[in-house]
Amino acid sequence: MLGVLLLVLLMAGAPAASRADVLTDIGDRLTHGVAESFVRSYPVIAASAGVTYRFDPLTGAFEREAAMVGQLFLERAEPIGRGHWNLGVSYQRVALDSIEGKDVDALQDPIPIALVNDNQEVVGLVTFDRLSLDAVTHVATLSLTYGVTDAADVNLTVPVIVSHLQSEAMASGLNLETGEFAQDTVRDSETSAGVGDVILRGRYRLLDLEPVKLAGGLVVRFPSGKVDSLRGTGEYEMAPMLYASTRAWRPAAWARLTAYLNGGVDFVVDDVDASEGRWGVGLDWGVTDDATIGLAVLGRHPFQRLAPPGFFDVVRVFPDLSFGAAPLFGIEGERPDYYDFSVGGRVNVWRDTVIAFANAVIPLNDAGIRTGVIPLAGVEVAF
């Protein structure tokens, strides 16, 4: 977005003194904020395997748990089992949909923006008739979980991301010093591929009672992905988490249910104010011993606004020729709360070893930087 804003200023014929300052800070903050929030919206598939194993002292062997996991983005408190591995490969498509409820395909800002030089003189006017943003990423994720002990496991998650960014601005510009009027369409596009942020996770079972289990976890994000290409946040992050889940119970012959509750805080190491709280609550429905459907509600709560109040305000010339200020494209930069609905499940394809899964994450509100529905599909192998 920053590149398009600056190109429009040049197209408008604004004097050099005004080009370097006008909209630059706004464009940079908005571009970075969109990229960072967009990457954090990527659902990271849970480290919990489709099946887990418990050691049976009577037989001296590990036995499969009866319930298969249906949740794709909530962790259960039961580790995979000592010495067991789970390898998963998944694909998801993530597309930018809206900014503070405004469709990114048709952003408009019809009130003229005043371009001011170093002497605080209005030297030009720019009107954004239409701005269209298209940001789509294709995320292929490799996830490997290993059971260190009966009570602990670790997971390594490595995403490979192909990102496509495209923008188109239709704008008009008037240079008040020369009287030159320009009207044009500016386009910009970029496609790139690379590794996203690598994630390392650990989980330890703290409580193992008959109805409920509780585990503590730690999630560490390494900034190995490029921010401007929507592959990373650019920050080291650490998230202490608590995972609670129940044993499967049968309220009816056709229903085998398991409940989940996850919660924690994702801390940005170098900027704690940029951290966010995360939680999820869900329910598995075991349709058969080999197929489970998972339903969940997921929440994210950033600690701070996208930008300070008034940051996106620019000087305007209103129809009555009076001057005032209004935010660029109506973006206020308020602190958002994100709520999503997740629906999906797993199917045992072959001998508790090969398991297929699919899921969709559906936005429940339009606050902040929002993606559309995020589909996911993949397969995992347990051994």
C-alpha cells in the first residue's frame, strides 16, 4: 500500500518538499500493521495428533486412546505418548477481506487531501477515487510432534508461504502551484515465496484426573519470515498456554463428546504492548471410532491499537472550502477483538496410521484487519 500512495503523490505532481513527508508515515504504519495482523491471523494447526497412546501397565504396552481428536486449532491436554511421532502436512489459503469492516476491493476516499509543503502552504490536492488491495497467501505447513515422555511432547512447525500482493489506485491530483491536473490509475503487484515464521512448541501434562486433564504449554515463534511479503511478524514471540480437555463421554448412544478449553498470552519479546491474549473453547463429536467432527470458537485480543488516536488523520479541503481533518479511507486504527468459528474434523484413513483432516475458519466479526473464510486440508502419519 505504501508504494501505491507514494506513486499517487508523484502522479499528482506534488512539489518535492511535500512528497517525502505527506502520507509516508501513515502509509508505512498501515502497511506494517496490515502485514503483521494478517500473519497473526494464520491459524496454526494444533500440535495434538489425531490419535494418542497411553501406557497400560497390565499389558506392558501402549494402547490407543478410544477418542480421536477432531479439533485442528485447539490442543488437548493429553500428549502423544512416549516415543511416538506424528508428521503432518497441511495446506491453507488466506486472503485479506476487510479493514475495519471496509471491503479492501473497494476502498474510497472522495474528500480531497491537502498536500502541504514545509512552509505549511497547501500546494496540491489528491483524491482517491478507488483503492483495491488484493493479498492472498498459500500456506503449506510441515508439523512434526514427538513424545518425549508419557507426560510431555514437543512440536516443530515450519510453514512455506507463497504470497501474492496486488494493488490498484484510481486517483486525481491537482498541483495548485502549476495548475496541472492529473488523473490516472496506478498498479503494483508482487509474488514471492519463502519460509514463514518457524514455531517451536512444548507441552507437559500437569493434571490427569478421570473427568478432566490439564497441561501447560509454551509456544515460541522465530521471526524467520519476511514481514512485507506476509510471511512473518518480524518479532520473537513467546506464548505460555494452558490446555484443558475432558475424557470422552457418551450422553447418548450416537454421541461421544470431548470438551476443550485453551488460553494464554502471546508475548512479543521486544514490544510487550504489541502482545495479545488468545483463547479457544470447543467440542468434539465422535461420529464413529474413525471419524470425529470438531467445533470451536477462537478469540484473539491485541493489547493495543493499530495506531494512536488521530494517527491516520490527514488535512482535508471540504466542499465548502473549509479545512479539517479526517482519517485516510476512514480508518481509525482502534484496538480490535477477533472472534472466529472453526469447523472441521479428522478421518482415520488407514490403521490408525494415516489420518486425513479438513477445516474451515469463519470470521464472526469484522473488527481490525480481517481475512475471509480460511480453508485447510491435510494428512498426518502417526508412528
